[in-house]
Amino acid sequence: MQQPMLTLYRRDACLLCALAEALLGEAGIRHATVDIESGAALEARYGTRIPVLARSDGAELDWPFDAAALRAFLASR
């Protein structure tokens, strides 16, 4: 089974975002990142929810998540 395309919505200077990226890195999970400050719509949608990990099918995993929650999220597609 191919790993789904993942996007981590984040902002610069966000400690929680850095923790989420570290967790993804430790798990060897490739992902794209999007800085929510790059657009007003992204800021409105994710402003207080970041970091958020999104799959290409639209499913989202809000912080806080750990390795077990991440595995479950990836397996649930």
C-alpha cells in the first residue's frame, strides 16, 4: 500500500509544529509543509489548530498526536 500524500500545516517559530515535524521525521514519514501565514484563508482555517497533519483525501489529524495516533491515522485511509 502506497503512503498517502501528507501535508503539515504549520507556522514559523511554533514549538508544537517543530515537535510534530520531529515526530514525522523520526517515523520516516515524508510530508509537505505549508506555512499558514502564507494566506488569509489558511490563517483563518488553521490559526489556532496548528500543527495539523492532512491527508490527500481531506482527513486531518490535529495536534496533539503521538506515534500511535499517527500510525492509526495513516492506517485509517
